[in-house]
Amino acid sequence: MQIETRTLKVEDYDELVETMRRAYPQMSEYVWSKKSIAKLNKIFEAGQICITVDDKIAAVALSIIVNYDEFGDDHTYSDITGNYTFNTHISTGNVLYGIEIFVDPQYRELRLGRRLYDARKELCEQLNLKSIILGGRIPHYHKYSHELSPREYIRKVRDKEMYDPVLSFQLSNNFLPIKVLKKYLPEDEASRENAVLLQWNNIYYSKKPNTMQDSVVRLGLVQWQMRHFKDINAFYEQVEFFVNVMGDYKSDFVLFPELFNTPLLAPFNKLSERDSMIELAKLTEQIKNKISELAISYNVNIISGSMPIFENNDLYNISYLLHRDGRIDEYRKVHITPNERKYYGMKGGSEIKVFDTDCGKIGLVICYDVEFPELPRILADQGMKILFVPYLTDTQNAYTRVRHCAAARAIENECYVAIAGCVGNLPGVNNMDIQFGQAAVFTPSDFAFPSNAIKGEATPNTEMTLIVDVDLNLLKDLHYNGSVQVLNDRRKDLYDTYLK
């Protein structure tokens, strides 16, 4: 499944109509004309947003910019759109006004509506507009209109005593109800022609030109408690819990630990370590696909720790990068520990590369890999800005090796390094009985960064999350203006590191 957020084109019109009719079966005769879509695209192309699933239109949001002072809080849909001419749009206006949004019902579990609202908010910030305002439908109101006024209905939905598919969703996206708009959209019989005036304020708005840059990336690290699960669904519930939390906090990435799914080894404990790991590997494809769905649904990029995979009679330790747009990348652990060779007969991978994400280029290595400085150095030369290291260590000594090597990689490669591991005990699973861990994010060591070069760290050996913001612009400044400039000052006339 491939998810893409992009500008709506006039050529998408036929698909738009089909999607809109599925979204509004009770109002299927009221569809947008091709002429209107063409005009909106001409006057404000960036405001017409769609989401495609496997190249098919699945969701649409249409907007204009208005000088809101000219309309005030008492207006109808016809007023705000200039009787559907959209002549009210003005590029020098101060408010992004939402005039349409709909999602194909078959894709609603993917939370595409939330993704559309996030795109609108990002556009509002980029254009330095004061707010997003819209007249929101209340399609369930007709069920209660004989006993509740619109104001009473809105209050009950706001207090979660009732559920309205549109209003409840908008409230969950931090839109504040301002007032009831009477006779807002005459054809909206389900809402009894009422709408709720809703507003989202841009906290970055300034009367000066907006200088905000999209350089801050939010990292979410999971310090995973080893525990027994009654079945794989219980495992998924725990994974989704953490993804949900990170999604609520608007994380760009979620990092799980190495081999975090090994509690599912318990049913195979009577087998040899290798045979039990082969049985666990049979679940990897299913787990990967499930977590990919979560990445799409919660709009976060997920590094799925690592899991075993069995191919051509060989076991590998593999990590998946599950993009929030549905793409999937993989990395196979290159350096295999003596323990992994002895008990599981694991083989090392043979591909080293950076991954392009919507937050820039990242690197991914697994545990022992970070103790080999050549590997992250090659990734740094390929443009890596953030290195993710899922690990699994049984003792404090083992953890100390990973921690100090990760911190060194951040300094010598002018990048951020995020590490996350498992904690706690797991009796009844061979070779997985104890763990020691402490999630952390390390930085270079210069004036723009913390004096101890640690952006954040979790409490050791406690299940928790660590959420940290890192600024990529600081890395750029370090590279050119830092007290020391490690990557620039290498003596390439004497030595070099390269990929064979």
C-alpha cells in the first residue's frame, strides 16, 4: 500500500467525483463541478490537497485564503465562497478557510482525515496565516434535533456524551468551536442547515514574514519491557499502545528495540535456540505488515526494532523502516555477535546505505554494528543526519559498550544518534532471560548542543518512552562553523573509508 499527499489536479476530477459520492451518499447529487475545481486550482493550487492510496484518490481537502475581517463570525457558505465563485480568495488574506473535506469510507481506518488536517496546518504555518477557520457539519444532529438545540448538541459532543463523526473528529484535531452558524449550507439536511464555526490558531503567526523552517524532527524511543503475551494479538496491542502515544505527541519517528518480539518465542522453548528462532521468523512478515499499517494510521515513521528472518536456510537479524506513506525499507545486521553465531547460526547482511525519509536522510544499524566506526562513517558520507540503533543487551557491561560507541558516533559523524533497547526479565525463553537498557539520544559536542552531548535519556531498566526534538539546522551550522569540524578536517591524503 502506497500513501501520498499531494496537490489535487484538474485531471483528478473524475476520481474526485466518485470518491465524494461514496463519502456523501445522502448528498450524492451535490458534487463539485469541474469548472470549480479548475478555478480553485488556478487561484490557489497549494490549498487543494488530496491523498492517494495506490495512486487512487482517497481523500480531498479544498481551501481558500480570505481576509476574515470582511466576513466576521456571521456568514454562510455562500458568503465565504462568493456564491461559489471563489472571488473571495485573496492571496494577501489572513485566514485559511476550509471549504471542503471528505474521505472515501473504505479508507477511513487509515486516518487520512487527520493527515489532511495536518497538511492544512502545515500550509497555514508556511504561509504565515493567523488561523484555519471552517464551518463544520454536524451530520448526526438530525437524530436529536427534536429534543436538543444545536448549542446543546455541540456541548454534549464536546463533553463526549455524544458522538458526531465530523464534529468529534474536528475537536480531536484541536479545532475550537466559536459559535453556531444558522442556515450555513441549505442542502445539508442532516445538520438541519446548521454548522459549527471552528477555529485552529497558528501559534507561529507573526506580522513579520514567517521565518519558521521545517528543521526540527521529533524522535520517539520505546524502552520495551520484556513480558509474556498470551497470543500475537496481545503483542500487537502493546505495540499499538506505544505508536498511539507517539502519534499523539506528533513524533516523526518511533524506534523499537532489537528483537523486541522475542517474547513470542515462549511456545517454542522446547526446541533448540536456532529452531525456535526459525519458528519466530515465520511471524516476521505478518508483524512487518501489521506495524506498517500502524505507521500509516498514526502518521509516524516506525523503525520496527529488529526481528529474525529465515531465507535459503540462513537466519538474519533484520530491521524494517516503515514509512508513514506506506513505503518499506529494510536493513540486515551486518556484524553478528559471537552469541548470535553460537546459538542461532545467524549470518550478517551485506548492504549498507542511508534511507530517504520525509525528514531527511537517516541511517540504521543494529546493536553490535555501532561498535564498528567505519559503518556509520560511510553512512555519514552518504548524507545521514540521524542514526537509529535498536539494541538488545543482557548486562550493564554490554550496554556500556553500545552506549559509549553510539555517543562517539554522534561526535565523529556530526549527527544525532538514537538508541533504544529492551528491559526486564523474560523467564521461560532460552537465551533471553535478562536485559539491561537505557534509551538515549546523543548529539555532537559543541556550543549549540547540551554540554554532556546527551539530548535526552530514559530511566534505566524501566518501561517508558523518551521523546526528544532534534534540530537538523544545528548540524549544518556545526559542519561549517563548529569549534572543530571533524568531517571537514579528515586527512584524506593519508587515509579514507569507503564501501567496497
